[in-house]
Amino acid sequence: MSIKTFLGLTVVGTLCLSCQSNSYQIDGFARNYNDGDTICMAEEPMQNGIITITLVENGKFSFSGETEDTILCRIFPKNAPDQDVSFFLEPDKITVELSSSPEDNRVSGTCINNQWQQLNDSISLLGKEAVNTVMLMARDSTAHLQRVKTIDSLHRRMSDCILNTARRNSDNVLGRYIRKNYKAPEFH
């Protein structure tokens, strides 16, 4: 192959990729699901219904298509819609891990989805700590005031995580989504 042919093919390939700038590819891993199980993708909230469906094959699933906008979506098994994972559908490659244990669901691959997963991980960790503190209060009434302060502190840290994520993402859809949908509580 001559250098002219190689350069020509490179230019054509680059043009083809730029024409597909609205393309997305979702590579999914379906833990605890069987071949043939139906996996759905829908906008969040599910006002427009299901966008598309696919089937699990060898523990994996995939979606591909085009989107002009970055939108909040969810992927879930048709027979268990509460085992969903939320993510931002955008033109790029996204990886989704779907499990029958929702706390094991994960999303990654794009800057926005990585930030979204980091926020979800932080809130989950702080939430578990708050639940554990409440459980201690139920079993032992001593040091009640200290546990109430601990729960308040955890609540403040959750709010700070959300607001800091909004600030770090002020120039993108994740930041706009948080500003639109999160109302910070008034702490006393």
C-alpha cells in the first residue's frame, strides 16, 4: 500500500468517524442474569417509555445508536425494573454493570458518567454509615445526642458531595441536572 493510499484511507476514516459524532455504544455486563433475559433502556423519568431493548448473551448486553443530546436514562431488566442503573446517555462509549443487587450496579466510560458514579458511591457510603448509626440508636439509647450529631454531620457531608459535584460540573449536563433537581436542606 502506498503512502498516498494510506493517507487517503486515513482521511476517509476520519471523515466517517466525524459524521458519527452523535453515536453511542453501551457495553453492558449482566451479573446474575441468564441468556435471553430482556434488558431495557428508558429515559428518566420514564415519560417517553422505553427507548430500546436488548437481550443478555453470554453475560453481556449492548446498545448502540445515536443521540443529539445528553439525557439521563436508566437500564434495567424487564422482569425487575427496580434493579436499575441510572446514567447519562451521550455520544461516546459507556460501560454499564447491571446486577441483581442494585448496590453493585455501576456506570463508567465518560467524564460525566464517571463523576455520576463517584457521586453515587459517596452518597451510598455515607448513607450506609447513617443507617448503621440509626441502628445503634435503636439498640442503645446511651450517647443518643452524640449519634444525632453524627447523623447530622453525615447528612451535611452528603449535601456537600452533591453541591461539590454540581460545582465541578457547572459547565455540563450533570451540573445542570443537580442544580435543577437538588434542593439543599437548611441545616440549623
